[in-house]
Amino acid sequence: MFSSTFIRFSALTTGFIGSLCLFGLGSNAKAATVVNGGFNSDLSGWTVVNQPGSFGSWFQTAGGTSVLGFNPILAPSEGTGYAHSAQTGSTSQVLFQDITLEAGFDHVLSFDWFAQNWARIFADAGTLNRNVRPNQHFRVDLVSTGFTDWFGPNSSAGVLANILAPVAEPAPVSAWNDLSFDLTPWAGQTVRLAFRQVDNQFFFNAAVDDVKIASTPSTIVPEPSSMVGLLALGALGAGSVLKRKQHHS
């Protein structure tokens, strides 16, 4: 009889501890996901917004030569394609995607990029409006999902975080750049990742590839008082089983 009671007590205790483990680890299946971050066949999963009157846009490419014009561009940093901006005249365009960052996780964004500037100057007019001259740069921002003022008078208005500051690399570029950025402060929210490019001086090819987010469970160590409370709750349940067993003996 004692053996039977002990087995039930052990089973209850094991089940209780197992429940605690499942409670702490059950959310591992959740993670932030970037749709089509490799751009290997198209731009599906992403939204493109062009300023009215622009002479270009974002395109999917396998590299070699710009989709518009004859400028040489790099091969993909991974896979078989990537997204790049191309134009035949002044442009301003945005490539964005809304991403849900699960609570209880650390989220690190990473992507490859280049910003091939065929003009002699780099110019940040403080706006992404192609009609403000001179204006020739690429930048990456995190904004809220309701943000739509892409070409307003202040390119930093409404920006939650500037992930890549305005930049323009002298053409032709010879290699990809890689960048990582911690998105953990926005865990539990849905945010908008935006690649933004403007040019009104000469040709400009911005490019992004291998966009992804690594999500790992946040490491939270329970306070001692909390652990004591949980263990006490388990012991109380186990004690109830023993008392009921003794009562029926």
C-alpha cells in the first residue's frame, strides 16, 4: 500500500514539475516570421509604394544588370534573387512588410544590403520626397503599422527606430553589407519594416537580401519567492493525495 501511495505521489510530483516546464517552454513554437525574405522568385509578401510621378520602383532580380538601365549589379548574397530599386528618372519608393513580434521572445533582425550610387554626391534632404533637391540616399526604418507618410516633409517623423542611417555607396559596389538589429524592445507588437530609397541626381540601385528574424525565448529567472510558492502548491496537492489515501486505508 505504501508503495502504491508513493508511486502516486511521485507521479503527481513529476506531472507537476512537467507542467511547470511545459508552461515555461510551450511558447517555443512561436517566433517572428519574415515572409519571402530571400526574394528568390518575386516580391510576394512585401508591399511597394512609389511616390506619384516616380520613374522607377522596387523589383526582384537575379543580379547581373539592373532591371532598368544597364548598370552592373551584384549576384544575390544567398539564394537565386533579391530585391533592388531601379529607375529611368527621379524616384522615391518604399518596400515594406508588417511583422508580428511575439511577446516573451528576444528578436534579432538581420539582412544584407548595398546602396549603389552612380551620382557624384550623397544627399539627405531630411525627406524622402523626390522633388526636394538634392536628394540621393537609402535608409531602413521601423515604423508603426499605421504609418503611411512616406514622402512627407520629415523622413524621421513617426519612425520608431532608424535601423540603417541614410547612406549611398560609391558605384560600382564590390560586396554586400550585412546588418543586425535588436527588435526585442517591440516584442508583443506588430511593426512595419521599411526599406526606403530616393534619388534625383543620377541612377541609384539599393538592394536587400536574406531578410530574417532570429527569435529565442527570453531568459527570465523566477524570483525565489515565486519558486517557493509554486513548489508549495505542488507539495500541497501531493499531500492531499496522501491524506485521501490514508483516510481510505
